[in-house]
Amino acid sequence: MAVYHELWVPSLAFAALVGVLLLLRVYTRAKDKGPLSWRLRLLRLLLKEEQLPQVIRESLKPEPGFEVSPCSPVKVEWGGVHLTVDNSKRILTNCSGSAQPSRVTAIIGPSGAGKTSLMSALALRALRGDVKGTFLVNSAPRQNSSYARACVLVQQDDIFFPGLTVWETVQFHAGLYKTQADPTRPDMSPEKQRLQQAKALLQLMGLQKTMHSQIGGVLPGGLKLPGLSGGEKRRLSIVCAVVAGPSLVFLDEPTSGLDSYAALQVMQYLKKLADADHTVVLTIHQPEAAIWNLIDDLILLSEGYTLYYGPTELVRDWFQGLGYRFEADGAQTIYSWLLELVSIRFAKTASGQGDTTMHSAADVITAAGHFALHQAGGSPEGLSAKQLMDTAMSDNSWDMESGIKASRPSIDATPGQETAEISRKSKQAPAWVDAQPHRVKNLRQVQLLFWRAWTSYVRNPADVAGRLVVTAAVAVVIGLVFLGTPNTFSDVATRQAALADQLLILTLIPFAWMSLLTENRTHFIIELPSRLYSPGAYYTAVALANLPFSVMNAVVYSLIIYGLVGLRWQAAAIFKNLTIASLHHLISIQVLQTCGYILPNQDLATSASIAYIAICVELGGIFRPVFLLVRAVQDISYIAYIRYAIQGVFRAEVEDHTWPCLGSNTYSGPNYLPIANKSAVANDCAEDGIHGSQILEALHFHLGFWRIFAILMAFLLGLHFIAAAGLKLLQKRQASCR
């Protein structure tokens, strides 16, 4: 007789309800923690932004008189910088230059000139190759560990969680650093100072009106969430980078992908940032005239050589002094002239510049030799082209005692264009390293990272709701296949098949959202250069945030199957089934995540995961009892975690259960029992029935529940350890490149 119970009804209803609610919630405005957040959300739905009541608009602003706090001025100088790849290919050769506080310095040059490589070397970011050279910070040797806390690199790609709001994102980045109390504001706690600083930065960058808007973008899983424009995201990247108050701000192509107006806005805000004593260094392509006028200093590279560094307004005089003409025809800008002048990888026509342009590497190296000799205080008169080329590639122009000589682009140029005020500020900051903010402790990092991961999961329907709805639907299908399986001894094999299906789907279904699982590694790699947190804190937070959702999926899925199939209606049996199924599901997910963390790309991670899962399924006893396999294969089967899970759920179903005999001393028994075991069961049948322990013994299922639980926990923790070690190793590889 078919018997099933209603345990599946609330489980299915819960899955449907949660799925619908999360799908609806993701398209609503994110919930802010401020006291006026509910009013903001309501009013912004009814009114335009400009029509908000004054009291609410004021709540988004920093307190009157609170401005972006100036940082400790830092001047960076470098010389004799070489970058070699594979011990032969030179990317940078004898590069020198400087970047000063309160000024915007741009690194320009044609494609392949070494702009990003030089910036990465200056910002202590990972480089594939060997970097050599001398770096000074405020005329003192650079100490990498301390210097790393004083600088930040804003990468070209915007790195955000689409479901978070602007204010939540800024708060997260600000919270990762310790806040030093401002003695000029004794009435304000460090925590409040940090929040006011964040609001002041948002106001400075023109993001005040979007504080409570979701950032938007492509969610993990492919859904697109509307949000900020490209220019707003780029400015938000800058705010997140400087909210902790770093002295040096490096930006890789901050105007890339933006229209002319958005690009100009970004540059204007960077100029304001420099006015707050920050040292701003950026790479840039094709700047318009308005943007060009915002650049104070210029570093021109070609083929890895420094052809010029100094004030932007003097670059034309320097190259005209070398015999290269700038013919203003109304269409050509200084930038386009410089780029055409130093580009040698493409054929050039004789129009416009004629023979007054550089055609070969020899021309570039000769020009670099002119500048290297001039910066060292020498004169090129009487020197051959070969001698100038040797000067460009030699480190002799770098004086280790006195540092980098000031740039003199022309005979009448003022060296360096450094004002007395900037010199005074630099001299007053000998302890600039100590003034830099430090990261908060690991526990606080875990709290912040957990909050970000949890919020992102909840606001991503493809992640939480998608998983829940899909697993519930699959559970209904399996439950209908085995609907109301009778609880007779002849149907024990059918129940075992239902339990095997329960575990098999929990093993395979994580592959449906492999991209969601590998997204964690992608975010870690992108944020790794920023040194926001430790790998251990990140891994712990993500694992903890993902745990409740994964367990919820396994429990809902298992309860639906449990009720529809009509499995053993006993509290202890239900508890054991759900515990083993949840652990099994967590291990299956962790297999994918571990492969994703330790392997370089998603394709390899998927292939490795499939290979291991396939071995586990084949050797786990689902299709053929393990004890019937050849000895060598039995030994290998110990690595199959499914082997232990199937024992656990089957033991919970049949343990301490007795089936009555069929009234005959002869009994054929189910087909999965060997002949010898069938006879033993048949002999005992006539006495007091058939016990579940006899079936477990016949299948060689000797492990008890808690031992199985311990083994599965060991699998899970071991995979977590391997994944965490993979993240740590990834961090060390990145650090070794610096």
C-alpha cells in the first residue's frame, strides 16, 4: 500500500515563497541602515530626486564645515628602473621620473610603451618579470611593506557587487581600515569622522545623489541589474580607493570607456583630489584638450624608455629643442603630436612631420639618451649617437647619493616646477608611514566580508532563489517517481534507490551554478592587489555566508523527497537523513569551490570536479556494492565520500526496524544481496522477522551514524583547508611578482 506523509507540503511552500520574495526584492531599492532609509525609499518612488524634502537631502551631506581631510604629502622618485621578462625581454629600460603631491602626473605613450608596467612597479603590484631600480619616498629609500599602505591602485575595470548600494560599498571599504582620531575635532568619534569623511568624498566626486542607489551591473549568473552609469562607477572606484586616506593614488586608464563629458568629470574630481595633498599618478589615452589642461606633469614613454618627465607645458619646447617640429594645423594637439612622434611600430608617411619624426628604435633610444644626460646635468654636445644610446641604457645618470636630478626640459626651464609650499609639506612629513591607516583585525575583516557576501547572496535571485527553486523542483520530480513506496521488505531496494537518487542529485546539482561558485575566486583575484583584507578572512567570511543557503537547499530538497516517497516517519531517522544529506551537499559544493580556488580557470576547475565526482559516484556503492568490487578498486573507493553518505542515509532508514516474515521458511531476498547473505536472512526470517541490522550486515555497512558524520566532516574540513591554502598560495605568488 502506498504510504506518504505531508512533510513535503511545507517544504515546497517554503521554497516557492522564499523564491518569489527574493525575486521581487532584488528589483527594489536596497535597504539602508540609516534612520530615514524607509522614508527615502518611499519618497524616491513618488518624487524626483530634486524634489526630496530638505531635511532628507541634508541627511545625505556631511556636516557643515566638514571637508575631505588632507593626507600626508608624499613625493615619489625613481631611477634606473628596469623590468626584464624571461631573463631576456626588456619591458622597461633605465626609467626615471618623479611624482609630487598636489599635482596630477600622467604617464603617456603608444601601446606597448610600458605605461602599465611602470605604474605597477610604482604601485607595488604584481608584475611578470624581474624589477630592478631605486625608489625614493620623500627622499628616503622605499620600504615596500610600509609603502604599500600609503598607496592605492584604481584598476581599469570597475570592481563592485551589483546588489550593494553606493553608500554600503563605501562604508565597507572605509570599515576595513582603522580610523585615527582627528585632534581638531574632539567632539567627533573616530567612527563618525570616518563616515563624515566618506560622505565628503562622495560629495567631492559628485555621487551624493546616488548614495542609496544600487550600483548595478551583471550579477553572478548573468542577470543584469540597472544602476550607475560608467562615469559614476569610475568615480565610485576612486572614492573606495581613497576613503582610507592614502597619500598616493595610482589610476590605470581612469577615463577608458567613458564619453568625453564623463571623462572630463572624472579628471576634474581627480584634480580636486590632488588639491587635498594627494599624489595622483595615472595612465591615459587620447585626452581631449580640456583634460590635457588638467595634467600638471607628464611622463612620456616609448619602447620602455623615458623620453621626458616634467611639467606638461614644457614638453613641446624640449622636443623642439631636439629638432622635432610641432606644426599647429588646428587639428593636431600636443598629445597626438607626441604620440605620433614617438611611435615606431607603424609605418609613417612623409606628410606633416616629414623627416622630423622618430622612425626606429635607435631614434627612441637616442632621444632617451639626450634626456638622461640632460637630467644628470650633462650636455650632449660632441657626443655621437651611439654614446647617447649607451647613456639611455646606463644607470650612471642615476646618482644614488643625491637622488634623481630635477628635470630640465629646456635651457630656460625651471627645474621640477616644485613650489616652496610642496617642499615644505614634504619635509614636514618624515613619519608619513606611521600616519597611514592600518587594516583592522581579522575578526573585523571577517564581519565586514561576511556582511558583504551575505547581502550579495540575498540580492541575487539567480543565486539564492534560483538554487532553492531548482532544487525544490527536482525534488518534486524524484518524489513523484518514488511516490508512496510501501514500507515492506520487498520494497527495501526501491527505498535504497530513492535514497541514492537523493544523494546523486545533491552531488550533481551544484554544477548548474558553477559560474556562481567560481565568482568568489574572481573577486578575490581582482581585489588582491588592493590588500584590503587577508586571504583567511575572505575565505572564512564567504564560507560562512554561503553555509546557511546551502544547508537550506539541502534540507528543503530532502524533506520534499522524504515526504513524497514516504520514508521512515521517525524523528531520529529524519534528523540523521537531513544531517547526512546536508553534509553530502556541502562536500559536493566544496569540491567545485576547491577546484575553482586552486586551478587557474573555470574550464579546468569544471573538468577536475567532474573527474573526481565521477569517481566518487562509480565507487560509492550506488550502482554496485563496494564489497563486490575488485580489491584494488575497493582500496581506491575510500576517497569517495558518497560511499559514506549512502551508508548514513540507508542506516537511518532501516536501522532498528523489523519486517515480518512472509509465512515461509524459504526466501529469495532482494537481488542486491549475495546468495550467502540471502540464506542467512532466510534462516532467521521464520523466527522473529527480518531486522534492518541484517540488511546492513549483508551490505557490509558496518559504520555507525556518528562515525559516518565524523568522516564526512573530515572530508569537508579537508577540502576547506585545501581551498584556503590555495588562496594563500595565490597571494604569495602575487607578492613574489613584486
